[in-house]
Amino acid sequence: MPTLDQVSKRVFSDSSWPVKCLIGGLLCLVPVANVWSLGVFYRLADQGRRGEVVHLPDWDDWGRLFVEGLQFLLIMIVFGLCPILVGWLVSIPLYPFLGPLARLPIVPGLLLAAPLTSVGIYAFQRNDDLREALQIRGLFRMLKAAGTRLIAPTLAFIGAVAVGWVALPLLPFAFFVAGVVVSYFYGATFREVELAARRVNEF
């Protein structure tokens, strides 16, 4: 399985990566158009799932890319945004008593959002079946099996978005570039988890 560093180097070895990422970042700025950027994440996750060499997709086949982006968005809302929203709702009544510390319930949602979205995408891409993405127990078993391998990409993604949040004009570009790298890495990681489970079951 490639390391996060190897994936990054491969992505940035593409001579056209600045243009591709500039387009992706600009699309992230525009509601609805940002779905195309999510379509790129979808394709990179699929490359990792299939064990293909990582390659930043070209901006072509816009219709299919939009559909794939919508699929990614749906799963991201369920597994990425919902845990954060739940944490935020829990924190509201605590704020008068704990002040800023009341926001702590949001932290687990932030840490789970990216890997949980990615494992949901992985499950969906097996057969293009949303029902597989909603097998919650199976998804958490895969997360548990992946274990510490998810720490580095998750923290790297959160860190990149945090830096972009501080330098606000950079946020869409930081989100897109970090998403490109971790989408492939997560897909490749869950592939290794699934292959390892199959090998165990063969004995």
C-alpha cells in the first residue's frame, strides 16, 4: 500500500496538477459547480479501491463527473456532515455552562467525517449500491481494521482545511488539494483491509 507521502509525490509529479487543482479550487467556490470537484474525489477513491496507480483525473466527461460528484455528496452528507451536526447540537445546551469547552462534542465528528465518508464511498463503489454504503456495522469494522493507518491522512486533511480557514481565500484550494490526496489514500487503505480479510477467510 502506498504511503501518504508517495501518493502526494505522485499527484504532484503530474505537470498539469497546478491547472487541474486551480480548476478544482475555483469550482469549490461556486455552489452546485462544486459537485464536479467532489466527482474528482470520487474517481480518485475508485482508483485507490481498484489498486490503480494514482492519477489526477482530467477535467472531461463533465456529465458523468457531475453524477459521481452527486453520489459523493450524498454519502458525505450522511457520514461526514451528520456526525458534526450531531456534535454541534449536543454542544448548544452546554455552552452557557462550559463556554468554548462546550464545543468538544464536535471533535469526534470532525475526526470521523473524512474516514467515515471514505469508507462509505468505498462500500458504495463495490457495486454502485447505496445499501452497501449504509451497512453501518460493516463500515465501522473496516475503520477498526484500518486502525492507525487512518490517523495521518485524517489529521493532514483537517490541518490543510484549518490552514485554509485561517487564510480564507485559500480554503477552497486547500480543501481540494488535500481531498485529492486523501481520497486516493483512503481508497487504497480500505482495499488492503478488504484483501487482508479475504486472505484470512481463505484459510
